[in-house]
Amino acid sequence: MPILNLEAPSRRFVLKASALAGGGLLLSMRLPSLARADGPTDSAAFMPNAFVKIDAAGTVTLIAPHTEVGQGIETAQAMLIGDELDVGLDQIQVQPAPPDIKKYADPLLGDQATGGSTSIRSDWTRLRQAGATARAMLVAVAAKRWAVDPQTCRVERGVIHHDPSNRSLGYGDVAADAATLPVPTDVKLKEAAEFKLIGTSAKRLDTPFKVNGSAVFGIDAKVPGMKFGTLALVPVVGGKLLGMNEAAARKVSGVRDVVRVGDEAVAVIGDHMWAAKQGLEALAPTWSAERHGGVTLQTIVAEMDKASRTQGVIAKKEGDAEASIAKAATKLSAIYELPFLSHSPMEPLNCTLHIQADKAEIWVGTQVPVRAQKAVADAAGLSPDKVTVNNLYMGGAFGRRLDIDSVAIAAKIAAQLQYPVKLVWTREEDLRHDYYRPYYYDRVSAGLDAEGRIVGWTHRVTGSSIMARWAPSAFKNGLDSDAVEGAADTPYEVPATLVDYVRHEPAGVNTGWWRGVGPTHNVFVTESFVDEIASAAGKDAVAYRRSMLGKNPRALAVLNLAAEKSGWGTALPPRCGRGVSVQFAFGSYVSCVIEVEVSTAGEILLRRATVAIDCGLTVNPDTVVAQIEGGLILGLSTAMYNQITLSAGAIDQSNFHDYRAMRINEAPKIAVHQIRNAEKPGGVGETGTAAAAPALGNAIFAATGQRLRKLPFAPGLKGA
């Protein structure tokens, strides 16, 4: 998911303080004059916001602007505030922010959203600013009571000490008075050398709840009087409901209601999930295919091939790449294809709702609480302020819960019922009605001089625009910035470059954010083609990349570290190979080396994965390792096995038997090495996913001599 082009990080933070009803300090901060990214600009300011709440007992509550999706952001946010407040992580409670785009929007995304590996980048200054300002106000109260200089006070674990007079006060003792003070505008943030929490491998705050089973995920929600429902959606986009056996469904023991949502879906509601599921099977809805009944993956790819032959919108142009290639000593060109991909999180889509005449309440795990609130309000005919959103833990998202189609349809169903209902999508409905990672069809070409150096490079990206649908105001002049991320901003120095984008929307397929989106396809194309070029020039893959990274020391550093730690250049057994990739994406530099063995039958054995990352200042190094490991496993799974295909307009895959997740015994040994420096923080969550496929493809080539330009690899890999 992209960073929208909003001027935010450099703006001065404006803070407000107010007293809590029970006595204490409520501190928030905001950035002025930011327009929404997905709608028209209005006179109201768009104000990203985080809150620190300190009660009379001294309890610190972080009202977290970003939601926990398993990535550890609650802990990182608490570390940012806790370090500046001088409190321990064990003294901080975390509470997800309610929907309020004026207070809690991510300044880099222009929406109240969690995605795009932006959370730390967005929170790095604003949450530290909130913590530091709160600390200054609390200390000021204590210093005034003691008639001493605030500079002579120190804070340790939320207790303010004045050592010369041997006096101390807890934060709770001064919180109410602090709320009456004017808010300072020039509070100094800590230098890196002063950090006590930031940069340490802290234990995650959510782990105990997830281990002992007390954590509440969306699918765990329980409401008094609640019934259970499951649904069937039209299998072909634009199709119609032809018929259903409602009488048979109602005969199933425990079935309460059958609800239809136009031609979009039908749901069966029961006293428990089994009754609803059995009732839906008895309902046996039938559907027409309408205008997309003839769509197959082959027809989609043929249309993309045709579209890719037309001139696109220019994303980057330096020099005359086409002329340079035409005059080059050696010319290379290739077509790369990447498939539609499903999110398939372990927790399938679900939503619990209670819609009443004058209000509604929702229990769901969502990456976009404001959008979820509006979806319910629209379905219920209410204003958004009448809809309460309880944002719960998510058992995976990978971008799927950045869309609210499941919430919208649940609300349309719940609006027809007089009681609360939990709607759960079966795995089959979840997988077959996803908003898929787009299919990409890329044309690349390069020209080399007599010494094998690149003199010209062209890259045409053809694919769907998620931005045009999700954030239309950010889709400018026909260019989707996410679709070209990782193509228009490679870390390499090339004399002449042309990158353009052809928007092509596939018939009958909905596309959406996926863990990495643009970079997951562009890094694959770029790094695979660089490997082809190095091979054509007779150069070592690492050495060739080094020659193009002389003016990019951070990219060169991760490449050198990954090469060193992986044993690059050392001997390997027969049919084994190493492949490398380098990338700059999400504000971070990453190099990955994959070591594989390919059997004579064409089976891939992942031996080792070595990753070097420079993501600047690191909040929690342990989380960085976990995110790289998880992203790498997802990226390798999809690169080897996964694709979404269509027949007669409908999705072919239905569950994990034909949309594989990597098994534990298939996972490689993973080593993650971090370069620590004082650069501003970069994103981490999607970097491992983007690095996986190109390094794997290059390793397969090194082991077998087979150059695979189409994902997934397994179907195209030949045996000995």
C-alpha cells in the first residue's frame, strides 16, 4: 500500500490538553491542514492524532492510532510514548482508537488506516512528541509545588524526583493540575543515546493475552442474544440470484432466518454456526453468470498483453532510454507475469452487528475503522456518530481488511434482523470473493555497452489501479504511484531510464491491497532482469549490482552484508544455487540471498535465507526480525505455489488444498541482520515479502539454468 503524497511529517505538531472527568490529563496532538486522500478537500482540517491518557492513579493509557494486526504495532507505539514519558511498558495500557479521521488519521496515508508499512514512519515523531510534552507538563506541576527549577527534577517509571530535597510525586498526583497548564510548543525530544525503551528487544504487550486465550479477535465476539449467520455470494461478478430453496433451509433445526441482499448474497441465520451452515447447504442458491461468464485467466492475460503494447503514462524519464537501447552493443528484453493472489488470512472474514432503529454497534477487526463505521451507517440509514465501532484483534489481514465489503454486506443483512448477529464467511467464500492482488504484465528492456554496463532501461507496468478505486484523489493524471513503486525508484544508477504505466482493469475481478502490492511485483521484475543482464554480461550477480550502487551507500551496505553472511561465492553441492535481490521500498533498504536445491523432478527445497535490512532507527529490533521472517515465508509461499485462476467467470481455488500455505518442514533457515544507524525509520512489514520472489527465482536459475519469468515458479519448473 502506498504513501500518499501529503505534506505531513515536516509540519509542526499542535497539542491540546484537557481535564478528564475523573481528574487527570488527556493529551492529544494533531497536524493541521491535511486533506483526505480519498475524497474532496473541505474547509475542515484533517488532523492525525494520538492520545495519552493519565488518570489519577497514574495509569498511562495509549489510545493507539494504528491497529494491531499481528505486526506488533501496539508495543512499538507504547515504546515511543513510554520512552519520552519515562515509564515502563508494564505501566502502559493500550486502547485502540475509535473511528475519528480528524484525530487519528495516518498522515502518510491520508486516512485512519493501518497499512503500507507506514505505522512507525507516521508515529515516530508524533507519538514521541505527545509523550515528551506530557512529561514536561507533569514535571512542571511538581516543580511548581516544590518551588524548584524543573531542570533539577528527574523522572523514573512515572515518578518525579527532586533529589536535592528528597521529594517525589507520581504522575497520578499531578495529572489533574497538568491538564490546566498551557501546552509547551518547544519540548525537546530525547536524543538516541538517551533512549531507554526505543531500540531494545521488548516483549510484546499482546503476547500474554494471545497465549492465555483472553485476547478477543473479531471472530470471538459475543453479544447477548446474538445469532450466527453464514452467507453465499454471487460466484461471478455481476451475476444474479436465480433461485433458492428457502423452505428446505428453514426446516433445518436451529435455523432462524433467511436473508437476501439483492443479487449480491444470501445468508442463513441460526442459533449456532452449524445450524447456519447446514441451512445454507439446504438453501442451495443458484446463480447466473451474466456478462462475465466467459471470462477466464487466459482471456484476461490476452487483454493485458494487448494493453501492454500501448504507450503508458510516464512515471520516470531520465535521458533517452529508447535511443540508448537502439544504439547499444547488446540488447535484452523480457516479459514478466505475476498472478492474482488471495490474502487468505487464518481468521476468515467476519463481522458482528446489532442494528437498531436509532443506533448500531459493530464488533470487527478492521484496518479502516472510519470506513467500517460509514458502511454500517449507510446500510442502517444512520449518521456515522450513531454507530459504535469495537475494533478487535485480527488473525491476519495482509491488506484484506483495508476494504470494507464484508462489513457492508453484513450490515445489509443485519439491518433486516431484530437481533444481533455474527456473520462468518466460510473459507471457500473468503477465498473466492477476495479483493485480489492484481495480475501484472510487465515489459522490460535494456541495452548494454561493450563492457556490459547498462546504458538504457525501459520498464512498462501493466495492471489494475487499486489507488483509483480506494483513494481516487491520489490517482493523478492516470498514474498509480503504488503500481510503479519499486520500478520508478530502484536503488541503481542507470544513465537513461523510462518507466511507464498502463492501467488495465481485468474483467470480472476485484483487486485490492496485498502485503506489498507494487513492490512485490516490481522488485521481482527489476531484480530478475538485473540478474539476466549480469548473466548476459558474464558478471557475478553480486559484483554486478555493486557496480551500480556506488552512489547509494545504504543499498550497497545491505548487499555486502547479505552476501557476506550468506557465504556468497563459496562452493555448493550439485543442483544448488544462491540468488540475490536488492531493494529500496517502504523507506527501507533490504538485500536477500536465498539458497535452494532443485531436485531432478523439479521440486524446490529451500535451504537458507539471509536478509540484511537497513530500516533506520529501530523501535523494537525483535519485531523487525519477526516481520522479515513472516513476510519472507508469505513471499516464498506465493512465489512457489500460489495463483488465483478463473474459469467461466468464477474463481477456481477454494481452500488451502489448492491455495497452499508453506508447511513448517518446507521453511528455510532464516537469518536476519540489521544495520543500525540514526536515519529516520523506514517500514518493515512488507519488505520481506517483496524480497522473496526475485531472490528465489535467481537462485533457481543458479541451480538449474532455468530462467523463470512467470509466477508461481513450481508449474513452470522442469526436471532434469
